[in-house]
Amino acid sequence: MASRLKELYQTKIIKNLQQRFGLKNVHQVPRLLKVVINVGVGEAIQDPKILEVISDDIGTITGQKPIITRARRAISAFKLRQGLPIGVKVTLRGNHMYEFLDRLFNFAAPRIRDFHGFPADSFDGRGGYTMGLSEQIIFPELEVSKVKKVFGMDITILTNAKHDDEAKALLEELGMPFEKGK
């Protein structure tokens, strides 16, 4: 069963973007490729068990088991050795990706304190968008009373759009709230 957001994309958004950008072929319309959720945990150097807590929360939020990311090189100033676990990461594709974005835009974003929209200048020039969240407790899947550690995360949304304006139009059509006036 396709998610609600994916059905909206296939029925309305493709037509809207095709008209907006004057594209002749449906396959030229920008589409989502993947969503990557990344949590870097510097405290994991002293307390490696904290990664299990974070991994459980990210798994609950995304519905997919995260992988442990490891240090690529040693940095003596931070007492970091090559190969030490320092974070968790999840890559979402297909229906999981659309379900996650639907929950993020419609349920989690309104729960952010003093939220006026996501910044519109966080595009990378090639159709990718990256944003940071300061707390995972904005997601309704987590019970605030059972959260052991509050942490932030980076969310990267990758599209096949050639330019930032195409990617922004796609995300706006999907329901992503951007800051007004930008």
C-alpha cells in the first residue's frame, strides 16, 4: 500500500510541477531519492552505551534499524581513535521515506518551539536539502516520559532535481513549511 504523500505526488504534484517548469516528459519532473537521518554523538567516546539509547529512539521514529557510524580517522585532541563508534544513521527510501516526511511535515514540525518554517537557504545547489533538529521529542512516536537522552539530528532530503528552485518547488508541493519572506 502506497503512503498518502506518495499517492499525492503521483496524482497531483507531478502534473503541477510539469506545468510550472514547462517539462514535456513526466520523467523530467523532480522526485525524491532518499532521506538520510544522522545523529553524531561526541559523548559516545566516554559512554558507548548511549548509542544504544539513541539507536532505539531513531528506530522508533523511522521504523527502521539504524547503523552505527564509526570514526574515519583519529583526532587526538578529542581522544578519538579510528574505528570508534560515534553516531547512528538511517537511510530511508520508498514508502518509508514518504511516511517519514509526512509525519515530519504534518505532526513533528508544528511541535517545534517557536517554529516559523524551515530555512529556505539550506539547499546544496544540486537539489539536496539539509536541516537540523535540536530535539527528537518533537516526534509523536516517542513518549516524553520514557526518553532517556535528548539529542538532535540532521535530516538530509535528496532529490534528482538539477537546481535548487526545482527541489524547493517539489518540497513545497509535498507540504514542507518554509519560512515566509524567503
